[in-house]
Amino acid sequence: MTTDPPPGLTRFNTSSDSAARAALREVCASTAWGSELLAHRPYTTADTLFAASDTATAGLTAGDLAEAMAGHPPIGRPEPGDPTSAREQRGMAGASDALKAELLELNLAYQERFGHVFLICATGRTGEQMRDAVRIRIGNTPEQERAVVRTELGKINRIRLTRLVHAGE
């Protein structure tokens, strides 16, 4: 018994390169990551797309990673009018002013230490969990933190790709 691919995956596979690139840019701001995924179309299943994403994420250079992170707003400050960042940071919606202020302070300290936004897969996490994560991760070495960031980016990319391939169901 054959199963048809999800409609979003079919749409992605048959889109023009420019339309597919734009869709991928909504998932991850890294040009290298998007180019890698485009190069392997068509995908027979969502899992093959996810595997390609994981491989592309693992292969990102420091510059590519910086480009990807630049597409993410700081935790607690989703981009106005951006439903993706608002949805992903939903755990901050009910946060107290004190927690928001603490997270802002921690974000700034993190950015000063590492030179980039604190990246975490915020989906399903509370404000307190995100605060605790930044507290812990600020003590990482730059090498340790790059590895954590790469893992978190991979999780975010999978969540966003899942939404892409299942759009229209």
C-alpha cells in the first residue's frame, strides 16, 4: 500500500526554485542550509526532508550558523506581526514583568558573551524553563555553545518543516 506524500511536501517539491527557497527561508535564515535542501528535491517522504535538514544543519559553518541565528528574535521579544515567532514563544505570553526583565538582562549578557542571540527551541517551554536554560548555557565555552545552538536550530528547523509539509491537510 503506497501512501501519498503530505500535500505541503508535494507543493514544496513542485514549486519553482524561488518559491521553494522563500518557503525554506521562513524555516531557516541560512542560505547554505536552504541551498542544500533545494539541491536534493524532490523528497519522497517528510522523513527524507528532515534527514536532509539534519545533514545540512550539521554542515553549517560558523558564518552559516550566524546567518541562521540572525533570523531569530530574542526570547521574550517575538517579531511584531510574525506569527511564527509569536507561536514558538507562546510560553512567554503569560510571563510576569519581572521574568521578562530578567530574561532581557540574561539575553543581553548572553549576547555579550557569545556575540549572538540566545537560540533555544522555545516550542512547549515555559518562560521559567527558557530563563533556566540561558542561566545554564551562559557558562558554556564558545565551542560547547555552538554545539548546543546547532542542536537547538535542528529542532526548530524540524518543527517548522513539519508545519511546511503538513500545510493544507
